[in-house]
Amino acid sequence: MGIFDKLFGKKNDESESPKAKPEPRANTVSNSPHVDVRISCGSCNGYYKIREGKYGVFAGCSNYPTCKSTLNIPDFILKYIQNYGLNIYRWEKECYKCKKKTPVYSYYLDYDLADLDELFSLGGPTVGLGDLSYIDDLLSKQISTIQLRYSNTTKSKYMANICEHCGALQGRNYVVDDPHEIIGELWHDRDMGKYLYTNIKIKDITPLKMDIKQLYAQEE
């Protein structure tokens, strides 16, 4: 069972002595899709990294056992967003209906979190447009081709891209789950910098808490 199988299948016990994971590379540039980043410990000069304990995984201080400060995984991710913001990516895809090129936008939180700890690239949920309601609402107010639409495929409404030419829904599957045009850069080469559209700074993470906890919380 891998560490992320345990993340989504076991309860975290922060009092459990953790097994340290490999040290991340030193961070030199923030908000880059190419470098590792760190979340400073709230109790010492260390930083948090994913650790594995008997009852699950969590973020523990790099100075353990001298410092026993910990964060659960959702709070670890919220700290990342608060410190580094959320990257929004833009590229062009062919509309299935009118066959014209249209811009599409999404965030890829799991991709960016791999800079925080490479274990995020090994599993866990794919988090993109339609998953974080607060971010989706912000984007829909700034980008006219991001709208709340009904999908006949999923039989539900969700925030999604539409074609700028014909208005056809550009569904989640080919934008978030399996984006063919950028699959190499996203999944294999980690070269999404060329598609970076903007970085949204989020100092008040309160509106994100519910969605992040639902996506990343461990089962009781």
C-alpha cells in the first residue's frame, strides 16, 4: 500500500512517531512550476514535510524529534495555497463542435503540490477547474468563457470552459482529467511554465477549507 493509499484510507495520529521521507531540494524561486517549495514550521526554523506514521500520513517538522510540530494534510495544502497562491494555466484546444481553436483554463493543484513534496505526484485526487468553488467563482468573474454549465455526460452542473466561438461546453474530461494537448508537459515532463496564465494570491483561505478538506481528508 503506497503512502497516498494510506492518506485516503487511514486515520492520522499526530502523536505517532513518523518515518521521515527524503529531503526536498532547496527552494530558490516561489510560484514556479519547476522548483520545490517549503512551508515553514510554526514552532521552529524547520519546515514541514510529509511523514508516515502508524495511523496515516501527515506533515511533520523537518527537525523531528527535537520539534514535534505537525499539520494534517488538508491544513498543509491550505498553508501552501496561502503562501504561494494558485497557478492558473491556459492553452488552446480544438472545439469538438466547431473545430476551431479555443482557449481553456484550469488550475492543477496536484501538479503544483508536487513542488511541495514529490509524493503528491504519486497519487491522490486530480484537482482542477470545477473542484474548488471559491476559485471557480473568481475565475468566472474574470474570464467570460468560464461558466456554470449543465453536462449531459455527468447529468450535473459544474463550472467549465466553453468555446469562445460557438459556446459549446469543453468538458472536464478533456481539460482536467485527460487534457491531450498538454499531457506531456503536465504528466511527464513537468513543463507547464509555458502555459502559466496567472497566479491568484489567496491570503484568506477560509473559503477554500471545506473543499480542500473534502478532497484530501483521511477516512475515520
